[in-house]
Amino acid sequence: MNIPVSKPDISHLEREYALRAIENGFISGVAGEFLNRFDSEFAKFLGCKYSANCSNGTTAIHLALKALDIKKGDEVLVSTTTNMATFFAVIYCGAKPIPIDIDSITFNMCPYDLERKITKKSKAILVVHLFGHPAPMKKISEIAKKFDLKIIEDCAEVHGGEILNKKAGTFGDISAWSFFGNKILSTGEGGAVTTNNPDLYEKVLSLKSLSYGKGSNRFFHTDIGFNYRMTNVTAAIGVAQIERSKELISKRINVCRFYSENLKDFQDVFQLPVELEGYRNVYWMYHLNLTSGCLEDRLNVMNYLEESGVQTRPGFVPGHLQPVFKKSGIYNELDCPNASKIAYTTLYLPTFTTISNTEQLYVIEKLLEAKQRFLI
Ligand SMILES: *Cc1c(COP(=O)(O)O)cnc(C)c1O
């Protein structure tokens, strides 16, 4: 067996659309039917007004922060357990990311720690919907309102996730999406910024394409923009993925439920993903915590699986523990105790829509063998 941790699900439809984009000669990022279609169909999928495509999830977060005018001297409150793109985008703006601890059940931002860390410099909350389980947006929105803070949702892992039948990515002021090769909907590399606010949308459109002038001369620039464009070929793949979104999301959920059914008797050793009442978890990755494990246990389990042909990945190292920030001494291990506690004991299993039943059973068998060997 040789089972990768992730694999994109590309059908004849993606091929057909991408080929059409190439044959029509529209391969760049300023014109072509699929760019507009991707934007309007993604906005429709979410139930929001505007979606602007861009080059990837990191640039999407950067654009969202810039549209909100986040700058030097500002603090942005960020879920600490995340892909470091979330932190880096704040730093690109010259602002300081303030790591916010997570709850120990979904590993999403903890509203109590959030409120505790607000200062006069706080400008915005950058909340991550981690591993497909939406964050507690009701509480976070109440806090944002109370302290007059903007909300940016990092939606890179939550395509199709919901809270009380409302899509994740429609709760804050602006949302950033990734369509990287391993995400729930994927264009290889790709991103989008979504919002209901027409002013923010206009700013994003301008900034993502070098802020060309709108008057008589497009080379009179109105701002210092970026080239964060998506190509029409990439958008073509995206349009196909949105058309197939129902199937892609439900298949992924079924794959993860199958893992859970087969691991539910071993919850003393494995902390499994949950779905809190009122939420729809779309399980970006099947993420496990070795409840009583340590760094070495995880290494042993991952090595055993690797040798058996099963690829896994360790969970994210939270922002406040990153070596890159250590030398500046801005963060402390005690900043976020819940996140520190699981920082080196989580991993994720192969999670992709086309994994077969036989392959999944094999992953489970090898995981349980590893448990016998290393975790009792
Ligand atoms: C993947 C991911 C990103 C970065 O997206 P890219 O498209 O790889 O730039 C940002 N935030 C989170 C939470 C992610 O999972």
C-alpha cells in the first residue's frame, strides 16, 4: 500500500474547462469567462454578495487585512493554532499578531482568552475555522461588537462548513479562502476574498491587481497595489470544483465519519474530531490528538505508519511556539496553554475523497498496531 495524506479530486469537468480556457487564449488573470464565473458562483455557494479571486490563501488574508487598513502599530488577535500564513499576513502589514489560545475540544479560538487579550491597540480579530469545524462565531461577534473590532475569517479549511445552517465565512466583515491542492475545494494554487461590504470589495479588487487607475489612464495608480491575480485557467478548475462542491464535501465528510466509527472505541488513546451541536464540520483533515502521548510517541506512530506506506502529517505548531518568533522574544509558551499542550501530540490521517474503503481500513489497522506498540 502507498496512501498519500492528500490527493486532489480532478474530474473530466475540470479538464474540460481548463482546456477551454487555454483554447480560448485567455490564460492570464485579467480577462476570461472563468474568472467572473468563479467569483459569482463562489459568492452564490456561500450566500454572500461579493467574491474576488486571488492567487492563494496567504494573499487572500493579506488583501483582507489591507482592505481593513491594518497597519504598523495595530494588533490583530489571531487563533494561535493555524497555518503560519495566518500570522505572516499580519506581519506583512507591519502589524503584530497576538496569539489567542484554543479550546481543547475543537482547537478553535477560545472567546474567553480573546477577550482577555484585547488592548487599546487591538484592531481586528483574525479567526481560523480549524480543520473544517467552524469557530464559535456568535461569541466572537459579540466580543467584536463590544470592543469595536473588525472580524476577518480565515476560511482556508472550511469550504461548506456551517453554523445553524449559515455558511462559515459569512459571519465577519471579510473572509479569506484558499484553494491549495489539499483543500476541500481546490484549484492547485488559488484564493478568494469574500464580503458583503461593497467598499471592502472595491479595495480588494484594486489592491489585488496593482491598483491600476480607473480614469482615462490606467497607469495613473491610485494605491500601492500587489499582483495577487488568479489565472483564468486556474479559475476554470475552480468553477468545476464549485459545480461539484456538494459531492466533494459530502464524500469528505463520509470518509472522516468512517474513521470515527472505527476509532470510537479507542478514545482513551485518541482524541477524535467532533461536531458540536448546531455546527456542520466539513473535516478538512482527519486530525487526531494522542491524548496521553508525547512528542516521541507521535514520532513513533508516524514513523510506523510511514514504513507501512501510510503518509501522515503532524498538526500545526502554534504561532506562539514558532522558532521564527523566538529570537524576538515577543511570545511566551504560557501565552496559550491549551495550544501548547497539544502542539506536539496531534497528527492527521490520509483525508481525500477518492480514498477507497480498503485503503481506509488499512490505515486504521496500521494505526491500531502502532497504538499497541507505542501508546499503551
Ligand atoms: C492553507 C492555509 C492557508 C494558506 O493558504 P495558501 O493557499 O497555501 O496560501 C492559510 N490559513 C490556513 C488556516 C490554511 O489552512
